[in-house]
Amino acid sequence: MADLFSVSASGMEAQRLRMNIIASNLANVETTRTATGGAYRRKDIVFETQSQLDFGEHLKNASASYNNGVKVSGVIEDARPLKYKFEPGHPDADKTGYVAYPNVNAAEEMVNMIAATRSYEANVTAFKATREMALKALELGQ
């Protein structure tokens, strides 16, 4: 049962970190100057499985103990180009009068936020179901 709880817990932690990255992207949607210089670049999170087995192998080994779950393997910057607007009076304008704005799309971030919320809720539901099964198993043993 502990493995089942850890799978859900790792999923909740990963989605919490994803929500933090999304919030950072939304907070910097108009940031034209960062501490490192230049416009803010959208960040994204990369997940990987904690298990090296594929789905079929998991089914075969269902009764065996194995480490499962998801982990955050890193945070990457989005390689899409920045957005440029002609604003010659802006303090961050280049020689030609264009200002580099972040490559953050607020609508896309909101969709990602909804997906992260739903994934988190699914992990909470799985955690609760596992807890209920464990409690029922204890009741059977009485």
C-alpha cells in the first residue's frame, strides 16, 4: 500500500511544482527586463517516471514491490521566439525601436493551469481511494 500512496503523492508534488512554474509565467507576461538581461522566457517543467519499467512489465510485476511515480527532471526555457513590438519610446527598446516581450501566451498558460489542477485532483482521488481500500482491508482483518 505504501507504494500506491507514494505514486499519488509524487504526482501531487509534480503538479504543485507545475502550478508554480505556470504562475511564474503568468506573473512575467509583460516583463521586458530580467536580472540576467533581456525579456523573460517562458519556462516549462519536464516530468519523468521514477520506474524504468513499461506498462506491460508493470502488469506482469503487479504483485512485486517496485518503485513508481513521477518526478520533475528539470525546468526548461521555451525555445519559441520572443514577441517584438515597435515602441521607440520604451526604455527597453533596441536601436530600431523594437521591444522584446516574453514568449508567454496567457491563454495557453490558463489551459495548462486547468490541466495541472485536474491532474492534481485525479491524484488526490487516487490517494483517497487507496486509503479507503486500506481501511476496508483492515476492517476485514478484524
